[in-house]
Amino acid sequence: MSLDNSTIQKYLISNFGMSVSEFHEQHNMLVFEVTPDSIHDVVKFLKEDSTLNFNFLTDVCGVHYPDSEEDRQFTVVYHMHNWIDNVRIRIKTYLNAKNPVVDSMTDLFKSANWQERETYDFYGIKFKNHPQLKRILNMDEMVSFPLRKEFPLEDSGRTDKDDRFFGRTVHNS
Amino acid sequence: MSDLLLPPEERYAKLIEEKFKEDGTELQILNLGPTHPATHGIFQNIILLDGEKIIDGEGTVGYIHRAFEKIAENRPFYQINVLTDRLNYCSSPINNTAWWMTVEKALGIEIPKRVQYMRVIVMELARIADHIICSSVMGVDTGALTGFLYVFQYREKIYEIFEEICGARLTTNMGRIGGFEREWSPTAFKKLNEFLEEFPAIWEEFENLLTRNRIFMDRTIGVGGISAEEAINFGFTGPNLRAAGVDYDVRVANPYCSYEDFEFDIPVGTNGDCYDRFCVRNAEVYESLKIIRQALDKMPEGPFHADVPDYYLPPKEDVYTNMEALIYHFKIVMGEVPVPITEVYHPVEAGNGELGFYLITDGSRTPYRLHFRRPCFIIYQAYNDIVRGSMLSDAIITLSSLNIIAGELDA
């Protein structure tokens, strides 16, 4: 018996009600939003429920949306995979710009440890109850969070090259 | 503040003092890396030792972090391919192809069957090259250099095939959106057939040198083992997971590039130790050869790229004489191509496990966000748990059997 996306959706809504929302499919993958307060419970439920069986946390990463409203400027994206029925899902949780904090998944999946450290390192998103939340790829002395959109790719004072001439800018303006 | 947030040397200084007061044992700190021949890459391990036994360790990574995710947010899609080369540089074509497939999924491009088969061939060759390095380096770390030098000739042959296909050897930058940049030359097919003919015997000989070798078995059996549950919890994929007995392979679970057309087995181990990892990789080489043979036999006729003038550069001759070709050339080079607003996660089975590209597009010429799910990065966090309590020399062999590639670790 394989698990289809509508079953997952029904299960989650009946257990978490308003905390899970925005269900849709993208390239055959179920995508939905979870409030930051219940993300840990949802992931725990997905992992431990005997029907859902999402036994593998594939990926954790952050995204920055500086133009969104303040409560939705940071996103943590989780990709989970059920190996028994071979279903993948993507879970998003939106965080506040001033104080981006979300529960750590390290107690459920050890693989979350470094991935959350990486997300902290690059976005400054804090993970509550993480055993070792410190920088991982950048040096410890660094103060900024380099994957935030306001952080420039290169020294903005450079005048010797102009990326616009090489099709290298985000927009052609 | 948790102790774990301190730099390891400070943390260990306390432990050393406590232990000395307790029973007079003198623990010591060993700094393994960042540039140490046994680490095969630039990453540091600070290890707390009791004699030769490892009490604890902490890895420091990021020595060759090159901010690919940041650079990718400022480059059009075709300029990102060169970044993916440098992830797992032992098997660049897999990364390249994975990137093109991610972009094609986002843009909704259908790929001709022939291109898919050609991609399967280069990816499997790259996997063989990757496994050649890992397995033979395990030999080196247990004191057998001969096998390493012997099979490296054949990695060279694989690189010659790559050179024939795309002009480059290590960082291949192979392919384009929609297919390959040129038709494969007859020499490429000739070299490929030569390789398929000669290599199996060589690989068998290499296996004979080590697989039932008493010294090698003593050094690897029961060393650096991890159970299946732990491996899944730690996010293991690829040969390292399969060595623990879990038959998860992205090529079978989520077939891409027509992998469903080919017959092949997934070799699995039982103990998840260094020896099983070695055996699983060796067996996978034969499976890869099997896939390449099938792909060559079944390869249909057809073009070497999809017919997508919006994204695929027109032939150079046309650009000089044909107005339309010139316009397309200019638009593609300057990144003026239509891009839908979408999100894609595309996993492939790379040399070390599930390599995933998570791409968010916002309609502009560059990705809004590109995240690399790098198997090495995720696997390496288990390293200290695996080696805790074992001997220092076992830690070295464990490191090489996990096949941690610094480029993929740091991105």
C-alpha cells in the first residue's frame, strides 16, 4: 500500500489543525507550511507515526526573504523522505526577522546537527535545544551572516569590473 | 553555556586535568590536519588520546569553503555548472549532470532518450573513478601502495574519455541545459569500449590483492562500524549506508535519467564497517560497468541535445550568418532566458550518496536560492562517534573508507 499526498495531508490536518497549512504539490512533491511553534511536533509525528513513517531527514536549509513582512522573512526548509513508501515531502516554517528561533531536530535526527549549524552560520537562525550551536564553515570570529540577501557577494567598492557586462547580475538593469 | 561551544582544545584541557587528578593518566591532544597526508583533504580533527586510544574528537571543517551557494545566487544557470564541478571533484560529471537535470526539471525541458543514456554512461564512469580512488586509497592507508598505482592507470583512462567528450579531465564542466555541447567523437566510443574490455580484469586483480588479504582484513573488519539504525539517523546515504545493510539507492528509489531501463543490483553489506564499505564499493564498480554496457547496447539514434533554442546555444557557424541564431546566442549568454517561478529538489546518487540540489527560482536569471545537499557533509558529522574508543590508526582507515571529499564537505 503506498502512501499518497492526500492521506498525509488528512493525517496532519486532523492532528495539528491550524498549525499546518498551504498544502500544494510542486513537481509531484507535497509542500506545506508549519508554524514555528509546532514544527518539532509535526516532524516528530511524521517520523514516529506508523502510517506516515518519514524515517529520513534528507535536508535542512534556510532561505531569506528580506522583502516579505517581518514575520515571514526567514524560512527553514526541511526535506523528509519515507523510504518504505518512497514519498518525499517539503516542510517550510517561516520565522520572524528580528528573532529567528526554531526548535532543533537534533533529538529526532542526528543528521540535523551540522545542517542546523550550517543554517545558523549562514542565516543567523537560532535552533533551540541544539547541543552545539556554533559556526561551522565560517570562522568563529565572523559577526555577519553571509547568505542573507543584504550581504554583498563582493566588496561593493570594486570599480575594476562590472558584472552587468557579463550577464552576472540578478536582473538586467 | 554548554561546554560543547568552547573550542575543543579548551574543553579537552579540562578533561586532561580532571583525569590526571583522578588516576594519574596523562591524556593528550593530537591535532590531525588540516593538511595531513592521511586526511586526503583539508579538514582538521582535534583528537583527545589516551595512549593510542581515542577518547573524543572534534572535526573542524570549512578550510576550503568557497561560498558556492552565495556565488550561485549571483550567476545565471549555465555559469553555476563550473561550481558544481568542485563539489566532489573525484566525480564531477555526476554533479554536472545533477545540476542540469535540476535546471531542466525547473524549466520543464524534456530530454531525448539518447542524451539520457549518454548521461548515464558518464555518470557511471565517474562513479567508477570515484570508487577507484576510495578503494585504492584504503589500500594505501593499510600499507599497500601497489594496488593504488595499478588501478590509477584506469582512472587516467576514464579521464581520457571525459577529455574526449568535453575537453576537460578533472573539473569537467560537462554538458549544457538540454544535453551535451557536442556529439561524442568515434574516439570517445573507441576509448570507452577499450576501457570496458580491459578494466574488469584489472579490477578483479586489484580485488584479489586486498579482499582476502589477511593484513587488510585484520585492519578493516570490525573497524569503524555503524549500525543501520544509526546510519539512517545520521543521514547516511550511498555506499556507506548500503554497507550497513540498507538497500537505499536513489537510482532505484527515484529513477532519473532513464535508470529504470537498466538491470543492475544494489550490493549491500552487513556490519557497516570499513571492510563492508570496501566490498560494497568494489561490487558497485561491476554494477556500473554493467549499466554502461547496457546503455551502449541500447543507445538509440538521435540528437545529442534537446531541441530548446531558448536555452541551448545555436551552432557557432549559424551565429555568424543567421540572424535568429545570433539573437538566441546573445540572449542565452546574457542570461535573458524565460525562467518560471518554482522550487525543485532533485536528488541523484553520487559517489558518496544522495546529492541533492534544492533550487528556488523567482523568474530572474539567477537562482533565488540554491542549496546543495552534500552527502559528505552529512556523513562526516558521524565520524567522531564512529571512531570514539578505537585506535588512532583505525581512525585513519575509517576516514578513508567513508570517502570524505573536502570539496563536497565544504562547498
